[in-house]
Amino acid sequence: MIARLFNFHGGVKPDAHKNESANAPIQPAPMPSRLVVPLRQSTRATARCIVSPGQHVLKGERIGDPEGTLGTAVHAPTSGTVVEFGLHPLAHPSGLNTRCVVIEPDGEDRWVERHPFDYHTATREQALAQLRDCGIVGLGGATFPSHVKLGRGSGIDTLILNGAECEPWITCDDRLMRERAADILAGASILRELIGARRLVVGIEDNKPEAIAAMQAAAGGIEGDVAVVAVPSLYPAGGEKQLIRVLTGVEIPYGKLGAEFGVQCFNVGTAHAVYRALAHGEPLISRVLTLTGNVSRPGNYEVLIGTPISHLLALCAPKPDTDRTLMGGPMMGFALPRLDVPVVKGTNCIISASPTLFPPPQPEQPCIRCGECARACPAELQPFELYWFSRALNFGKAQEYNLFDCIECGCCSYVCPSHIPLVDYYRFAKSEIWAREREKSAADQARDRFEFRNYRQEREKEEKAAKLAAKAAETRAKMADKGAAEEAPANADADPKKALIAAALARAKAQKEAAPVRNTEALSPETEKEIAEIDARRIKAALIDPATPAGDTPSERSPESTS
Amino acid sequence: MIHSPYIRKPASVQRVMLNVLLALTPGIAAYVWQIGAGILVNLAIASVTAVAAEVLMLSLRRRPVMLAATDLSAIVTAWLIALAFPSIVPWWLTVFAVLVAIVAVKHLYGGLGQNPFNPAMAAYCTMIVAYPSLMSQWPAAGTVSFDTQLQLILGGLREIDAVTGATALDALRTGLRGDANVGTLLQTAPFGLFGGRGWEWIAGGYLLGGLFLLLTRTITWHLPTGFLAGLALTSGVLWLFHPDQFASPMFHLASGGAMLAAFFIVTDPVSGATTPRGKLIFAAGIGLIAYLIRAFGAYPEGIAFAVLLMNICVPLIDMKTQPAVFGHRGGRQS
């Protein structure tokens, strides 16, 4: 059991606006006429398309193979015909295109054959592969592949289930916990088993008493150490690091994983998807999301991945003064640049925004260093310092003041009396730093290549010289065998240059020696002695002569001269 | 394109400044009650000058005038100058001081949020150096009629000795130099229950306003606590050893500008330290230096100089007192 809760620094209490949609049960959204399924469904990984236009697919049939370590499979959300494989805009602030499979539903919604996965008998690797092949990613919004998160964990003591849902307006996790508590906890206990955790803690903000009650009731059916804990409603209590801090007191620094501290955290929706994937063999092809804001009929819907947002908006009927549509919550979400984009696995909420509900920001005033932002910052940064540094393009200093610990929760911008869009400054600074690092790494690569080229040329040169020296030594050895190498300098083998000279001399001598042998046969010892004396004189003359092979070019281009 | 967050807390610079002005009103009320309504005239002169100077400088700097001129920050500076100065200084001295604060100390350094020095205190220091006699003529409590005050402010009448009395700090200082001891001095006219007679009520008014600022979270406890503790501790140490030579911490807290400084002057966010530990160091430093000037310096009151001296140290203090970031505590991180 949880003995006590911990606080995290800062945080804000914006109006929750949960009542608008919290009492609307989850309904299946009607089938759209076309589903645009992006192949990019997890962070930094795009699946490889394995279907072609014209092909008929069943519901849950795989249409994209996982690629790379962070890849997960992508599936057809319903049965129908693949009509296109091409680029379509993604639900992203940039509105960039991504590869999508467009499916025209046949209306039958016929499932592919499904097999429950017996994770008790399977190895851990097989279970993780099953999750990957079912396309399970974090449904809290980050869409981080669950099998990777599980695979990294060892020595995990506590598995935390994140049902905090701290962002205003969003109620999809609330409804999911109220309606499918048993499934969520079944998924959580699978996760706990896969990760080898001892205890399971579910953290839910105390503004969701029905969800807490439902989860507590369902927790009775789960073996082992399970606790459903109400945490104070304080944004961003649902931030992974903040929730871990509240429930365990452990602080996970930037760049570290919970696994290193014996804690791992999953969203309740993810646990639910894990349960469907393992107990029913169903891939992740739909999710629950909230339609709310300036609408006539707010609600929570089970939506197929790939459903266009515009199709969903028809369900909730935005009021006429709606001027923007937000994806995600108002604190961390973004305004959709266009509405024909599809729902992806990270889409938890669509908010119709009006100037009344979300007034345009007031004009920016100068920072007066009042420190409100520092008091609100859950990462315990000094946001105004980061603002000054980012504004002055002093990115090094911003990094020194831990810019990258910023989780972009928006608390600082929320409280700023000068209405400075602080988070925008940090996003700008981070992207500038990333761009510079990329530039630097490109330059590093070019330099590495250049240096390697120099090194290679040098190495080849040395190899050539070594080969020559070896050859010389060999020749000298031969001479020594013949007992005619006595004139060679004693320190010849210490200096490659001298070795070369010696080798050349030896070669010349050998030639000279060879020559008379061919022409003179059966000489008398006297004649031989005479010839030897002449030869010796010749060699002596050759040693003094500067025109001997001493000035060989390779030795002049010594390694020092090029480095 | 507007980015998240799409919701904002209803807060503004105007609101912050308005809170400060509201918090000053109990002190001003006590001022009017104890000393006279002359302070209101000075507040008005200072406010008008400040807004005019603000508008002038903003247009010279080609900045949007309306938003910045209505942020009330110039009014706060003006009020602090009027309250820190003797309330019977001639009008031109107030105007001059406000111009120094707004034009030189604030806008020449880049306007709101950019000034390294507290504008009101820089103006105070300039004036006390330039016009030492005018700056040390304080009206004694309940002795100067509003008419006389008005005439003193607007010019003409300058028969100073007839209407002014030494302030408590000044009397103490002069008295101690003349071989009197603290105990007998405190029985004389300028002294009240804790500090200067009449003035201690004003200090109480500032304290009340300061509590309002704390409750509305306009300021944090660090700065007033640091300053008052710095002043009380240093005066307390000397008082314990030589109670005849040095006044009690209580006297020092209730006299001069201590309360005004604790809640309204050292709390200036722009020119002060910002980290929790830094705030304590910054404010305690002001308390310490202010006391040293009071006890051993050439001026009866030393807060203004202390503030400027500590303003200089702010970048260093902030740099050296950066709090640990989430997850980087306890040496777990290299």
C-alpha cells in the first residue's frame, strides 16, 4: 500500500472543464467513408507498407511492418479495400505529409482471425514481439512503443498506471476507467508480470471519484500488491515524472528512464490495449477520445485510427463561433492547421475552440522577473532566466540552466503576468540547438572523413615503405647468407632509410656479382681474388658517390612532412 | 500561429502594480493622519511627472506607448519616491527625482524589466547627495499644518527650523555623538513607543500593506524576512553588547524606512535577486549594510545606498544560488 504521497514543486490549477464530457458514455464513432491510416504511429518510426492499392484487407490485418527498434506494426482498422498508398497531411502543427494507407471500408467490419496470446507459456521476447506486432504504443500521447519500454526494464519494483488525466477538458481516460476498469487492470497485471514488478500503483486525480471507485472495485479481482490512489488535482500531475514523484517520491532526471530507478509508468489506455492484444489477439486499431469544447454535443467516442477529424466534428456539432480546433488538451495540445487529418494513436482529445473559451493572448509585456513562472515550474527551472537566454540567442547558457529539463507543460506561460509565450521561446531554443547539433554532426562527419582519408593515405605510404624495408632486409639476409654483407653498416636495420640504401647497394652488388659469374667460368683463385678487389673498390667508390640510391623520393615524404 | 498553452491565468503586470499601490494605502493613510495631507500633494506631483516622463521616453524610444504607460509601474516608482522623501520637499525636487528615476535609471537602461538599479532608490541617493539639507528636513508629527506644508512644497516659505524636527534616527545619531546614551535619548520628543513618534504608525501601515502583498502572493516571504532579519540581527548583536551605545533591533525595525523598504523596496523584482536563497542573501545584505550606515555612516538612514550596493551583486547572487532542478538533487547527477 501507499503509505504517503509526495509533492512536486509548482503546478497550476486551471479550470478543469471535465463536466462537459465526463458523463457521456463511450460510444463507437460511426464508420467514415474513407480511413487514412498513417504508417507513422510511434515516435520516430514509420512502418513499411505491405499492401498495395486494390488489395482487400480485413479488420485487424497488418498493413505495415515494424521497422527499426522503435517500429511497431500498423493494421487495417476495418475490412475494406486499399485504394491508395501515398502522402497525406499528418495531425501535427507543421501539417507535414506522411505515408498513409487509404482504406475504403466495405461496411462488413469483418475481423481477421484472432488468437489469444498465452503470455504465461511464451517467453518474454515473444510477448514483447506480440505487443510490437499488435502496434501497441503509449496512448497517453507520446506514442512510445510499449515493447521497447518493457524491454528496457529490469529490476523494476513498481509499475505505475497513469490515470491522472490532468489536462483540462479531456475525459477519455476517465470514461475508460469507469467503464472498462477490469480490462485495464487485467492489462496492467500483464504488464506487471512482463516487467517483473512487485507492486502496481494506479494514480488518478481526485477530481475523478467515479473512476477511482470503479478502479478500486476492479482492483479486488487482481492478485498481488495493487493500490488505486487518488492524487491531488494539480496540473501536471499526469506528467509521467510528476506522477512517479507523487506516488513514489522518486525523481527521474532529464534523459533518464524510470526503469533505472525501479519504476515504470504506463497510461491506463495503454494497459487496456495490452489486454486486448494479449488476451484477445486484437491489434490496436481504435482508441477512445474526447470531443469537447465549444460544441453542442460533447462526448467520448471509440474511434478507429485513421478516421478524419472533420468526420468526428460532425458528431459533436461545433457551435458557429468556433475559430480553431485543438488536438490534445489546452495546456500542451496544438491547433490543427487543417481538419482533413486522421486520428492517430496519440489523439486523446479534440477541442473546438472559440474566442470566448480560449481568448487570444493579451499583448506581450516586458518580463519583470517576478518569478511567478519559477514558482509554477514542475521541473523546478528558472523559466524567466531561460527566457532571457533564449531571447538573446544565448543557447549555451540556456542549456547550462537546464533548458532540456523543460517538459513544455505550459505552466510558466499560464501564470506569466506579462503574457509572454515562454514555452514558445524554449521550443525555439531547443530546435535551434538541435539544428546546430545536426549541423555540427554533419561537419564532424565531413571532418572525420577527411581525417580518415589523410590517415589512409599515410597508412598506405607507410605500408609501402615497410614493404620496401622488408624487401631490403630480405635481400640483406640473403647477402649475409652468402657471407658478402660485411660492408653493410651495422645499424642498417635501425634506420629504414639506411636499410633502403643498404638494400639498393646489396642489389647492385648482387647484380655485379652475378654478372662475372655468368661470363667467367672456372676461374683460378687468383683471378677471383683480383675480381673481388676490383669489386670492393667499386663499392667503396659507390658509397662515396652521392648519386647512389640514397636520395630515394619516398623517404623524403616522411610522415612528419604531411601531418 | 498561436501555440499552447491556450489558456492563461487572469494575471497582468497592471494587476501586480495595482496590488502594490493598494498595499501602500494603509501606510499613506497613517501618513496623512500623523503628519498631514502634504504627502498627497507630493504623491500627485510625483505621479503626474512619472507618467509624463514615461510617455515621453516611450515615444522617444519608439515603443508602443499606451500599453506600457498604463502598466502602473511608473506610478509605483513615483509613490515610492514621494513616500521615501521628506513630505515637505519643494515640488521641483520631487519632479527632478522622478525624472532621474524614470528617464535615467529606468528608460536609459531599456525600460521596464531592464533596469539593474531600483529607480526610486537611485533617485533618493542622487537627491540626498545633491540636496543634503532639503532631503533631511522632515516634518515632525502633528506640528505642521496642511497650509504650511503646501507652502513648503509649492515654494516661497522656507523657514524650516520653525516646522521641522529631527527624525528619530537623526536625533539618535546626533545625540549619541554628544555623549548621551540611548536610554535617555529615547525619552526625548522625537521618539515614540518603538520608533519615531508618529512615524511608527506609518511603519505599521506599511507592515499591514506588506501582509496584504504576502497574502495575495504578489511577493514571497523571502525578501521582507531576509531584510528584517538582516537589520534585526546586526543591530541586535551590537545592542546586546552595548545597549547604551546602540538602539534596540525593535527601534531599528520601526524607524526610518525599514518597513517601507521591507515590503515595497527590496521587493522590487526587476532589480532584485530572484532565487529563493538569493532573495534571502540579497535582502539580508541590504539589512546589514543599511544598519552599518545608520550606526557608523555619514547618513542617518542608509537603506537607499544599501539597496543600490546589493543591486550590483544581483547577477552574482542569482548565478551562485540557482536552485536544484527536478531530478538533479542530492548529487545523484554528476
